[in-house]
Amino acid sequence: MITSVLARRRLRADQKRRAERRGAIHRHITRVLCGAATAGIALSTLGLAGAISPASAATQSLSPPVYNNGAAGYLAQGRWFRFASTTLTVPPRIVPKASVGDVVIGIHASCPGQCAPPSDLIGVEPGGGPGSIWYQGFPNGGEFKVSPNVGDQLTVSVYYDQQGHNYLTATDLTQHTTQTIREALPGGMHPAYDHAELYSTVFGDVPPPAADTRLWQFTGTRLTTYTGVHGTVQGPWQLTELVKTTDGTSTGAVVASPSAPVNGGQDFGIWLRHR
């Protein structure tokens, strides 16, 4: 009995530490993205180079890329988003745990400065297993009970009902398991979720692969605005490409970046780049 109690306490403490770490990572990334959007500029207006250049012509609404030191993917903005969904195939771990490697999908509100903006998001760790799907609402976060294996098809979605409630859903299509978490925003808050994000975290120094290597694949991606306009990452809204470089600027070597969206903007990959 004492052993089981101690084990549960250790599990709760470990879950709390993971939640705090994930929350800190997201706040850091969100400040980077919101800062660039608020300023009305990307960190560089130079065109993309090498293998990622096709994305420049993928859509008429593509903004200059945001070069940074921790994320690769896409950021939709210019509308208020109430829903975001995508399907993923859970990959094996390629980047070291210190570099995180999680995929994140969600919606968040702008928030200048160092504050924590209201957000509604789901993260998935490579490698699968218990606790590998997590969520961060406002202000609460936690882990899903859904436990995918490598190779499982996983659909994740976030939904804001515009009445003060967030719904976060993870469905393992391979194992036929699903869970929805409902969260009430504090104090009757009604945020303007003016960004939708789909990216992978890649922090620190990552050894370059011998050839471009796909970290994640997004398929069937869907976004919906408060007024019921449906679309994909390509619009109808502004799209910004997130590119991880060695120094967080356009002068650094590209470490990770997304492929150009295909299938009407529903599908794209996140790639670790050879350099």
C-alpha cells in the first residue's frame, strides 16, 4: 500500500514537471510568434533558400518567413479562429529529447510583452506511449489518456465554442480510442483567438541528417473562423512560415522547416534539413 501511494505521488510530480516544462516552451514560442506578428514584420524578408523555397509560391497570402531558434511549421493569422484539426502519423523519435521534437496544433490570442496569452492547444511527442499527448488550455494543462504507438494514425483538434469553453480532442484512429477534454475559461473570458499554429519544436543544436528527414506529417488539416469560414493553412487568411535556423536568424543554416502545403493546403511535412 505504501509503495503504491509513493508511486502515485511520483507520477503526479512527474506529470506536473512535464506540464510546467511544456507550458514554458509554448510561452516562449508564442512570445516569438506574437512579437513578429505585432511588429508587422518577419525576422527577415529574404526569400527561403534551398529545399524550402517552393513554399514561397504555395499561396498568395504567404508572408515572409519567421526565422527563429525553436519552431518549424506554419502560423495562420488575420482572422479569429475557433477550430483547428489535423491527422498525424506518430513517428519514432529522431531529434534528442533535449530538443523536444513535439508537434503542436492550436489557436491562441495575441498578447504583447511577456504575458501568457489565452491558448487552446494540443501537443504530441514522437515515439508515442503514455503521457505522449498533452494539452494546454487557459489556464490549465495536462495529459490525455490516449496512448498511441509509433505508426498510429492520430487526429487532434481544438475547438472554442465562443461561449467561454474550449474542447480538446485526441483520437487514435488505429486503436479506436478517443478523449475530449472540456475547459471553462476563467471569469467569463471571451478571447479573440487570432492565430492558428501548426508546428514542431526543435530546440538547441541538432546534428544534421545525411539527407532531409521528415519529422512529422500533417494531413487533412482544417481551420474554421468565428464566422464559419472554412479553410486550410493556405487560407483564406495570412500564412507565415516558421523556419528554425542555427542562430535564429536568416543568416543561419536552416535546421528544420515545413514543406510546401499540398492537397489544397491540407497536407505538409516538417523536415529536419541536411546542411
